[in-house]
Amino acid sequence: MPDNRVNVVLVHGAWADGSSWSKVIGPLAAAGATVVAAPLPLTSLADDVRALDRVLEHIDGPAVLAGHAYAGAVIAATRDPKAASLVYVAGLAPDEGETVADVFLRGQPHPKAPKFEPDEHGTVWLPRNAFADAFAQNATPEEQEVLAAVQRPLAMACVGVPVERPIWRDKPSWVLVADEDRMINPETQHFTAERMGARVRVRPVDHVPMVTAAAEVVDIILAAVRDVATT
């Protein structure tokens, strides 16, 4: 990688936290990137974008933003000029005027996908069996237990608000399509990637390749980093 250092901001999706990137952080740092995992409250899309923006305030230089699943909407909503490139990992990419739910519900759900039922607080928790059945079916039982234990519930306010013009319309974007995803229909991932004009890699991975196929995630993020570093 060229000497000019590029930041990588990793943004977790719904029902996850920053620890979901643990297998990715070390290899990225070893390759010369400055890495930070942004913590999202998952209380509303606006709150999550503000959380990302606070992280970006504390870094110097250009950043590759890597968003998993729901976080695809978050990384595309920042207006911080340090955001140089976007990487979608099994990501959702609503266009202007669409909601996250609009995109998520576009395709038929997998037979093992969980049903999403908000509790009295308007948040959705995944049942523990969903981590083995759909969220991370390729993970080890121990990894599935950890994912279930650290899950952060998703507020419905995150997915029901139309987004403004996403910055993927103006910035380079990269997409890792998870062809064995049981949470987000792979056909939806292909559709949005084509609509974005992204550079696409299709891999036979589940919904959380940063846990179950970390090398694939590292490779696509480093490709985006090299692109930014040489621009």
C-alpha cells in the first residue's frame, strides 16, 4: 500500500456491535490502514449518522467507510468530506426517497429468516436461534453464541425514514454480495449494487462474512483503500 495512510471506519449493522469486525481489524492495521470501529446506538437513522459523524470528526485524512447490512444506509448519509469511498458488506443501499425497509423487503425472505416483531419500546431483538439459522449459519457454535450475546436491538425508527441523496451517487463504492445471505436477499444485493454502479465481488458467504470469511472482507476493503491512496 502507498505511504499515504488511509483511515478505515468500520460500521456495524443491526443486531451487532463493533466486535463483529474483530477478525478484520488486525489484518487491516497490519496492511497500514488506521482502523476504527464506529459504535452505533441503533436508535434511529439520524442518531446513527450522528454517531458516525462524531467518529469522523476525530480522524485526519480520507476514510474508507465500510458498512455491514443496515449500516449501508448510515455510511451513505454522512456529509463529512473525509468520506472518500464506501464499501458495502452484505449491505443495504436505499436511494433518495426510499427507506431501509423498502429495500430490505424488496425480495422474498429466506425460509429460515426470522420474523421481525417490535417490542413495546419499538425495538426488534433477534431470537437466539436466528443466529444459527439465518444471521450467521456458517459461523461456529461459539461464534453464534457470542453474536447472540452481544446483539444490540434495532429501533424501527432506523428503517422507516426516507433517506436523502446517498453519497454513493458521488463517491466510489464497492460491494461484497453475500450469495448465501439468509437475512438480506442476495438478489436485492445484486440489484442495488448494479444501481449504484459499484465494483462488485460475489462470494458464497453468509450474512456476516467479516466473522465467517474475514479474508474476503479484508481484501475488498484494502482494494478500496488502495484506490483512495492512489487517487
